[in-house]
Amino acid sequence: RKLAQRSERVKSADLHPTEPWILSSLYSGSVCIWNYQTQTMVKSFEVTELPVRSAKFIARKQWVVAGADDMFIRVYNYNTMDKVKVFEAHTDYIRCVAVHPTQPFVLSSSDDMLIKLWDWDKGWACTHIFEGHSHYVMQVTFNPKDTNTFASASLDRTIKIWSIGSPDPNFTLDGHSKGVNCVDYFTGGDRPFLITGSDDQTAKVWDYQTKSCVQTLEGHAHNVSAVCFHPELPIIITGSEDGTVRLWHSTTYRLENTLNYGLERVWALGYMKGSRRIVIGYDEGTIMIKIGREVPVASMDNSGKIIWAKHNEIQTVNIKTVGAGNEIADGERLPLAVKELGSCDLYPQNLRHNPNGRFVVVCGDGEYIIYTALAWRNRSFGSALEFAWSSDGEYAVRESTSRIKIYSKNFQV
């Protein structure tokens, strides 16, 4: 746990991409910026007397954009605290604002059942209106793999996928038995997945290419109010009005952990690419946690070749390429050329060369895969709680609490 701050009910949470800041919007009508390194409040400003249900950083403009129950969108410069723009955006509560990653666009969704696209380069003109939902539109989010498209979650029990240039939805995902509160895209890897959370107390993982539900995550005891795919780790995070945050494995969908900080209902999750920090917004405040571990999963053979895992991607480097002629000071970065070796079919929790360096074993999620060290070809695999090489290239696998298998050099039991 990296930060814990008590406050009024938190309705949204966002992380700044470069500053150590958390942006929280509150039910009381305020917006706060916390510094999670110094554990202090950097800024706090009263936006309105009504709930501010969504606020986001627009870091490239040094702005904060906020949508509130008074139907107005407000834009502030977070350095000077000046108001950049204030305009009436909808005819009912604004539930969500989403910032386009590269274009000058902000999406807003509302209880008036509409989604609107605003272009700040055109004086915040509304350039598109998206109609199709028959109840409150609770959340909108851009697709990071195709930023011309976005998804919306609504209390009409559906999720709709839209393209920026078209007023009608491309298609609808239907499967929750109650209203859908939240939606997020899978950011890592190449799976075309969405996750949604609903008042039916479940979260669902969808394949938006086949338009089918891949998995239903059950276990929360109340409405699921916030969901996300972690951008760096193979984890799905779900927050609920039952007060818990659940961490699920994003491949096996197994429940890995349940967090309960006793701050009542969960309303918001914030995260960003390149960071293992997660922000959770509650009835009674904000918590920041850091998940995963600092130590890289890596192995070096006797000849100076290092192989390591960056998520599912495997990279390699040869320390011998530095050469004896190079004077390197202690603690200096080595000028090494990193090479992509390939990817791994499981999420590596550790990897180890065999004694002669020809093979590498990758272990994780109760399985192992042995690859050739040079070409990264799969040579053998199986289930393993633990794995050990012998000094002459044989290996042993602990399959269960009572069963160990020993294999010869040519992968035979």
C-alpha cells in the first residue's frame, strides 16, 4: 500500500502520466490532486455543489476535465487553477468523461442516454452525438488498439461499440441480467477483449471480434462498480459496492486475491500503462497500491548471455559484446543491443538456463515450458509446482505435494 487518504466519497480516480499525482473527483463537488510520493494534497478545488462523477487529466495540455451532476463540463489548468472552459454539455447528470489518447477529443456520457464528442481545437464544439442506449450511459472508454472506436456501458444492460465517425453503434454486447456500470479494454498483448461490471454482481470478459462472452467472474456480493485489465500484469481488477477489490488472473480467470481496506463501497479504479500502481476510490477515501514485484525475471548462462521476461515477451542480450577495450565505470549502464527472442505461452514467474546454456525453462501458473535458448523453440512442457535442473542436464518436476517426476536429457520420463 503506497497511499491512504480519507476524504468524502470518491467517484473517479486518475493517475498523471508523468507527475506523482492522483486525481480524485468527489461526491461533495470537489476535485483533489494528491501527491502519492509526499502523501500530501497538491491542489483541491470546489467545482460545484453537486457530485463530480468523473475527472481526468489531459496532461499534454496541463488540464483537468471534469463532468458533474449540474450537467456542465469544466476544464481547468492544473498549474494556475484557472478555468479554461465551462459549458453545459448534457440535459442530465454527466457520468463519465474520457480523453482521446492522441486527438483533441473528450467523450462524455450522461443520464440523458447520450454520448457526445467534444473537440477542444474547435473551441470545445460538440462534433458528434451518439444515440442508441435506452438508459443512463455509465461509462465510455476508448479502444487503445483502435482509438477511432470506443465502448459504452449502460444501465439498459448492454455494452455498445461505436466508431467516432458514425452516429449509430457498430454492434451491441448483451449478456448481463442487470445494468452495466463500467467497461475497460484489454491493453496488453493482442487479445480483442473487453471487461464489464454490472449490478448483477458479476464481471464479464468479452471478445469484441466474435461478439461473445468469454468468461463470467462471479464472487462479489454486491454491484460491480469498477473494472480494469491491468496494463502491465496478467491481472483483472474488479471493485464492488461490497467493499472489496478482487484480483483475477487474466488468462486462467482464477481469483488470485481479495483486498478489503474497510473504506466502505468501491466506486473507482485508476491505473496507467507503464506503472504497477493502482488507485482505488471508496466512500471514505482513496487507496493506492502497487502490485507485482520489482525484481525482473531473468537468467544468465555461462557465456554471458542474459534472457529475461518483459511481461510475456522474452528478450536477450550478450554481455560479451561490450568488449574488453571499453572502460566502464562501476554503476554505469552497459551499451548493449537488446534482441527480441519471442513470446511465451504462460506468464513467466521465473526462468532458468540449464547447465550448458542450450535450454531455458520458464515456470508460471503451475506449468513449465522448456525452450531452446537460441531460437526460442518449444521443446517440452507440463505441469509443475517447482522445477530443478541437474548439473548434467536432466531435470526434476514437482507436480503435486506427493509426486515428483525425473526426466532425462532428451525429455523422457
